[in-house]
Amino acid sequence: ENLFKIEQSPYWKLHYNFDKKSKKEVPNLGKSSVNVLIINVLTPILWAYGQTKKQNQFEQKAIHLLQNLPKEVNKITKIWNSVGMYLPNAYFSQAALEWYNESCKAKKCLQCEVGKSILK
């Protein structure tokens, strides 16, 4: 988390975009934004590095991070919650996002136990 706790320069404290001054001071990244960056940037890099260098400890660190971060809350995870899927942490929410992208979006409902139970 400390990697992402960076003090903004005076310019960016007053701008969201170049040449467009904001009405209020721009806040630093919040905890949930930092978690999203760790989930979607840091862990894939750790995993890829471990795969490339054949060093399993980096893959394990990526998994450990996901297991110890709160789940991502977005449109897809809310869908899973609405059908009773319990997502206790980021490890499970990432799996649910992949499941959605590979099965639900591809309309493979009849090959999926969740899809079959919803259709009954």
C-alpha cells in the first residue's frame, strides 16, 4: 500500500486534467483506489514476473496479496452477490470476474452449474 501513497505535486493538487484547474483540492488516492491498483496492476506484474523468471515465490506473493485484500466491488461482483455468490476477498472476486468474462458473456449458461441453476 505504501507504494501508492505518494504526495501529489502542488500542480496536481489543483488539477484533475492538464490546463483545467479544479474547484476543490484533488484528494490523494483512497484506500479502495489503492486496493484496485494492487489487484489490477501489482499482482498481475508479480505473477508475470514469477512466470517469466521461473520463481514461484512471486506467484505465491501475488496470490497472498489477493487473498488478503477486500473484494473488488463493481457491477459484475454485484451481479454475483445478487445470485448468492459469496466473494470473501479479492482472490475470489477476480475469479468471479474471469468466470463472468469467460462463461456469462460467452453465453455458456448450459455448461455452467450456476447458469443451469439460475435457468431452472
